[in-house]
Amino acid sequence: MSPIAPAKIILRGRKVVGGCAEGEALVTRDTISGWGGIDPMTGTVIETHHELRGVCFKDKVLVFPGAKGSSGWSAAFHLARIAGFAPKAMIFKVMTTKIALGAVVMRAPSVTDLDQDPLTAIETGDWVKVDGDRGIVEITKKA
Amino acid sequence: MRLTDQEKAMLDGAEGPARQKAMDLLVRYGEALGAERFVDVSNIAGVPGSSTLFLQDYYKEHGGGSFEDVFSRFDLDSDETVPFPKVGGNCCHLQGGMDPELWVEQGMSPDAFAHQQQDEAELARHGIQVLKTCTPYLAGNMPAYGEHCAWMESSAVVFCNSVVGARTNTEGRESTSAAMLTGKIPDWGFHLDEHRHGTHLIQVDVPVESVMDWGMLGYFIGDVMQENIPVVAGKLGQPDLIRHKHFGAAAASSGGVEMYHVVGVTPEAPSLETAFGSKKPVATIHYGPTERRRVYESLNSNGRDLDVDYVMLGCPHASIEQIGEAARLLAGKKIKDGRSLWMFTSRAVKSVADLHGYTKTIRDAGGLVMTDTCSAIGRTLPEGTKVVALDSAKQVHYLPAIMGIQAWFGSTEDCIQAALTGRWSGELR
């Protein structure tokens, strides 16, 4: 490896939704509510006690434990996609019906069941490439 | 996923383009979950085809804004509009966006109301029952023990699994709409015996009797459980339907609880051993006076001003007993000038409340009984509301965040007292 090339970390997991996307990581240790937890029209987390409250996830690679709350999860993120405020890709730990359906209708490359904890391996601001079909996450640590 | 011949045929279009699109979506969804097959479902509760004005306008600009366009493109996640056939099975529409009679009071526009009426006619025409409630089990759709369902609405899902012993995951709008056409849903999670057993023991060390206390316990459990399955034991009174409704709704809001067991109470927990199946509890978590106080404070952390403008009751939608109780507390009294009290329920329950004179008693006191929606779902508040009082932990979780207002949490009596005096005086008793 060239000494100037930034270190890359590879995580392997399983496909949730296929396709490739890359972008800046937005990492949270809090689960995310869809309906009532985000504003789909601005792509912002609005939940009262959430650590990302007020933060916009548009075009980010969203790294989080998983989904919680209302069954309107998929519809809220679906609406965010239509309004142009969806994340580019998703990496998460706990599979639920909310997040599976949400990832499908968001049409965002998504992976889970990774061989390392993505919440430790990835930090907000890292550049992350998600290959949904192969279940591979490539992390370039921020400078 | 392994598909049956009938499912393969549907996916190939043998039953028409709408069922093909629905099946395609369900296969993508099932694969995302890691499901191996589908299960047949005939009891489906969702919100098919409804659209906000934003969605309607968006689709108008992108190929058409009719009910069929929205249903195809949003509900079935299809890139083209397909003809929408009549649905099969027992399908119902959950809560909607406005009261069909009091929409002006709710601040809705004539355009939005006309649009809602059109959507409703389409639902009826397609064989979807217009229950318009988050409590279908109080309005004509009570599943049977063991029945496989595809339900949305987290508070109804947790009730369906835990109290009834029917089987559903927390489905979404798109999966329920697709299930209405296909009668299929991924055979995953709560459809399977092994995923219905408890994971954690919640030992209740402080007496839990009132509806408010059941709500607080639910809110605590949701927060500590997230998506796990609690088995609740200890100092509990016998919960009635209202207590289950408030407990489950709260646990499904602060966390993602889709099923709980109460030992000796819920149908799949005749004993502690049965509730856990062959597994041992991952952990035992205690709920005592300290935890109870902490939950109460957390639920009241949005409140600062003691002047209350608005009292909202009926989350989840009120049962007839709850409306009767509100009428009893308001009979012969007057809500303080400039304050509002709205109580939400289903049309089915309201018709009984009308019959009993409860609706009139509440109206004579200055309150309104409304149907179909709630302040959070309909994004509707009395004009100028800054501070609301609520008797639902679930509503406290959502309404201040969605509408940017302050909220107080307490008992139904505390809330009605606030409506009568205009001041919040609730406390943890």
C-alpha cells in the first residue's frame, strides 16, 4: 500500500437492498423513529430526546442500530425519498419489519449482519461506500 | 424466498398487473428480511391509497394524482400506474387525517376535505372497510387467537399479538396494501412460534393499578426493551382493555415493543415458564418507585408553562367507557374560556357515545368528540395552542415533537381538571 493512500476498512455482511452508493457517514447509537421521529420534508430527525435531533440525513450513509416506533416508518422514509431528502444508503444492526420495508421502498442500498460493529468501526464524517448486492461496506476514515 | 406455484404465478402476472406489482414488492421485502416463505393472511389493517396534498401534487407532476396513481406508485412502489382491483379478505383502513364533520374546527381546507371524501369513496368501492381508527379491535375488526394478520399501527399490533394472541409483525403502509391484493405477507418474526417467547423479565415492585400507571410502566418498558419481548410480573392489578391499550401503545412508542406477556393474564403466558418457552430471561429489570418517578418526570420534561390551552384525550382512540368517564367528569361543568378539549375515537364508538348522550354532555361543557384522527396524525390543534395536557404516554412521545408545543402528562382526571381551570395541577400520586 502506498504510504499516502488513506486506510480503508472493509466490513462484510448481508444484502438488504441491492445497488451501490457512497457518501459521508452519519452515525448514531440511538434507534430512529420514522413517522413522528423525522420530518420527511426536510430530512431531519425531530424526536425530542434523540442525539441527532435537528440533524439532516439527506444524502448521508446512515449508520444506526435500527428502527423503532410507529408503523409509519417505511412511509415516512418513502416520503423523504420522494421529497429528495432520503439518505443515500443505510447500515444497521437489528433487523425489523419497519427497517426492511423502509429500505426497500427508499430504494437505498442497505446492509446488515456485518462482521464488525458498524457503530464502532464507522464515525460520522468517514467516507463510506455500500455495495448492497455483495453486502460489503468500504470505510475511508476521515482525515 | 421459496414461492408456491400460486405465488409464482402471481409474480408472473397471472392475476393481473396490480397483484404482480404487489407480489414483486413483497418478494423484495421478504428478501430484505431474510424470510424464507410467505404466510397466508386474510385480516389486513392499513392505510391504503391515502395521500397528503404534497403527495398528490408530486404525483400529478409525475404521471397523475388519482387514487389509483397514488396506490400504484406509493403503496405498491411501482414505477407505473396499474389498475387497482377489489381487495380480498377482511381489509380495513386505520386512522385518517380529519373528522368528517368537524374538519372546519380542525382547521382543514375544503379542498383537503373533498379529497378525503374521494379517497374514502375509493376505499369503499375497492372493498376496504372504512373503520378510520387506530383501534380496529374496538370498531369491528377483532382478530381471533392464532389468526395470522398483517396490521399497521404499532399500538394495534402490540394489542393484536399480546392481548388477543393473533399474529402480526408491525407492517407498513406498502406491505399492508400489497397484502390486501395478494393475501400474503413474509412468514417472519411474530408469525413463528419461536419468536413469540419472552426475552426479558420485568419485575414490577411498585403497585400498578391505574390507567396512568399502566401507561408509565409501558413507557418505561419500551425504553429499556427496544424491540425485545418483555414478560411482566409482580405487583400488578388485573389490566382491562383500556390499561392494555395504554400500556402497549406506550411501550411501542418509547421502544419497538410488538409483543409482551403478563404472567397469568395474556393468552401465551399462563406461567412464567410458558412465557419464556425453552429460553432463560436475558436479564431481569426492576420497576420500582425510583423508575416510576423517573418515567413521570421524563413524560413531563416538555412542560414549562402551567397555563394549559388544550386538552387532548383519546390516544389510542377512546373506548366507550373512556368517553363515558370523560362525560361524567365534565357533566354540568364548563371548560375555561379560551381553552379546548378534544376527545378522539372511532366512528363506531362515537355512534354509541351519541346514543348515550356522552357526546352532548361533553359538547355542553365546551369539549368536542372527534373521530378518524388525532392531533398528531392529523397535525391539528386548536388555534394558538402552546401547551397541551395529555393522558397518553404515546401522545406525549409524539405530539410535542411533531407540533413544537409543550406537553403535560397525567391522569384523565388531571387533564379534565386542567381544561376546567386552565391550569396544570397534575402530580405523581
